[in-house]
Amino acid sequence: MAAGGGSADRRAEELAAAGDQGAGAWAAGAEGERRVAVELSGLSEAWTVLHDRLLSPGLSPVNLDHVVLGPGGVLFIDAKNWRGAVTAWQGNLFQHTGAADSRQSVSKHQEVAKVHGMAAYMAAETGLPVTPVICLAGQHEAGFGEPQLIKGVWVVPVSGLKEWLRAQPTTMDRMTVERAAMTLMTSFPSTTTDPQLLSAMGTAAAAKPRRKARRTSSAGPPTRSLAHSTMKPRRVFGQVLRFVVVATFGVAALSFAAQELPDFMAGGLADAVADNSARPVAAPATKAGTPTVAPKPAGKKVPPPAPSKTAVSTCGNLTAAQVGKIVRRTVKPVAVSGSCAWGTRLDDPDTILVTLQTAERAALGSKFDTSAAQRRTVFGSAYVNWKPATGLWVAVGQPIGTGKRPFVATRATHVAIATQELKVSDDRARAMATSIAVAANASS
């Protein structure tokens, strides 16, 4: 039976009950997910389909609409029920709405980057190449025409999705598919997993020291959160997988303690992808031309040195009033794991504008290494809610800013400013990040 859209439906109901105008968009998103799920339900038994999975279990509510694996490899499919027509032009994706005489065209480059980034995260966590796909599920999806590759992401109309998947060159045999399915099901569990179990997973993951930035992935923004998940039955293999999932979830806290999750929180990326800011977003292609995201490099893993103190991210007694004054917006604290965040709505991760991460010990990561080596504050690209942002990194003992008497950081500090949401330039965002870093260290 096809599934999908459950979490978006629930979110739409919550917003509708609260009188929030965003309920309609969530309801439309849920309908798009269901359309894609129906199309995927027609695949043969050679394919396994997972709906509504958690990207960072216990750390973030961000979900994966559909994860598909089979002879053609592993694919992350994000459903888009966009109004109006969608076209590709000069290597970009555009949505067109309104009458012919007043048509408005909007670039969807952020959505493309977001989907690619999520696939990159999946690949980095599992060691499996992942092909990112945007599936158009709106009323005019067929007008898009043949599937096209846009900045490393395949854009495919839902009416042709099944045929497109079947036409993919074979890259995985049955045994590889079975092993990959188990990896994906345990790495990205259902959003209906017991909340206490998810919390244990998140705690175990957050307790891991942050490792240095991977050079094989880049990230970008999230989709709708939460959801219900279903896997298509696959005869004997399906029964085996169900047994494995039940057994795995019974010891999930221990399983996830053995994994290393980068510091992806609801509010920002820290330095996990910062070192890729100058690299193109496009994923490398396979021999057959299918775009994938490079997996983790092979080799013996060297454990990081034991810290003298546990890395604890604090807000340094920084208040929402202080942050709001700096960014010139009324902000409220947002509860996220492993970092501090402020947004326009209390405890709503979707509204985050500023994130702050600090550590009592020297934080791991190339940006902090650069800060220490060059004795300065480092700026670069970051993400807030998977949207491009301006980031600041400063190692402990290094000057914050470039004034004649700059403040010296008492702890490793990372700040991310949502430039697009705040509608400020990169230079202005750097000044904001510097002020917040100074305030955080001065009040600690």
C-alpha cells in the first residue's frame, strides 16, 4: 500500500487549529507526497521504498519524503507539489504562477541546493552513493517534459517517475541492495519511532566529539518535518527486513552510540560542511552518468583524541533581547540540541535566524584550525535551517573582529546568521555575527 504525507497532514492540522496560514502549504505538501508514493507503489519487488524517514534521528525533526533503492542505486526523492508551471532555464529551475499577462517567475535554486545537501548528508552518514531527485507532483507536472539534471539534482515529473527509475543503469546487485536497505532503515528510522528512543539516539549522537569536515559532501536546506513511514513488502526479504528493524530498534541507542553524526542541528551546520564553501554543489557522476554524492572515503578510522573536558555548547548567558538588538528583529529562544538558537517564534525551528555554538575545549574542524593558525576570526558560508547563511568561526584565545583592541575569545565559537531571512548583505551579517560572538564570550 502506498504511504506518504502523514507527518505533513498532522502538521497542517496543528497549524489549522492554531489559525496559522501556513496550514495550506503543508496540506498541499502532504498531497504531493501521496501522489509520489502511489507512483512508487508500482515498482517491482526488486525495489525497496521507504517513506517519511528522519534525517538526523533525535537531533532534528527534518524528514526524508521518500528513499528508494534497487538495481539503479539509492535515491532520495523529495516531492514538490508546486502551483503553476515549472521549467528549466539556463541551468536553473523556475516556478511560474499567475495569468499570462501578470505571470511571476521564481527561482527554485534554494530548493535544489537543499535536496542536494540532504542527499550529501545521507551519503556521508551511510557510505552509500545517493542520487538526489526532485519529483514534481503539482497539477502541471507533465508540462515539465523529460527529466533533467539541474545542478546535480534530477528533476522528474511524477507521471514519469516509475519509468525513469526503471531505466536507470544497474549499479547494485540483489545482495548489495539488501545490505543497503538495512543500513538505510537503521540510519534513517521512521518518524513514528518512540520519542524516548529517538531522544536516546540523539543524546548518544550529540555526545560524540565533532569530527573534522568531510571533503566529499556539501549541504543545503530541509523539507517538512515529522511523518509516518512505510516500507513496501518484499516477500521473504521484506520479512527479514522487518525482523531486522524490530531487533535493531530494540538496541537503537547502542547502535547510534557507535555512529558518528556531524553537528547538524535544527539551526545550523557548524563547521561540518564549511570547508566545502568554495566547492561546487554538483555531485560527481557515475560511469553511467547518474549523479551521485560521494560516500565516505575508505580507510581505517582514527579515533579523535579524548577531550580534557566534555564539549558543552552554551549561550554564554546571551539573551534574546541582546540578540534581537544586534539583528534588529524581535527574536525568541528556540530549543535545539547541541547549540543555541533564536527565531521569530518561541521553540519553532522553522523560524530560526541565528545560531550559536561554543565549546569549553578547542573545537575540532578546519575553520577553527585556520582561526588558531592564522590568529584571526574566520568567515565563510554556513547554513541556518539548511538555507545559505553567513558563518563566523573563532578558536579559543583568538581575536574576535579586526579592531585595534579586539575582544579575545574565551571559548571556540561558531555563529551563523540567516542572511536571506534577515534580508541583509554578507558584510552586514559578518558584523552581526561578530557582535554576537563578542557578546557570547563577554557574558560567559
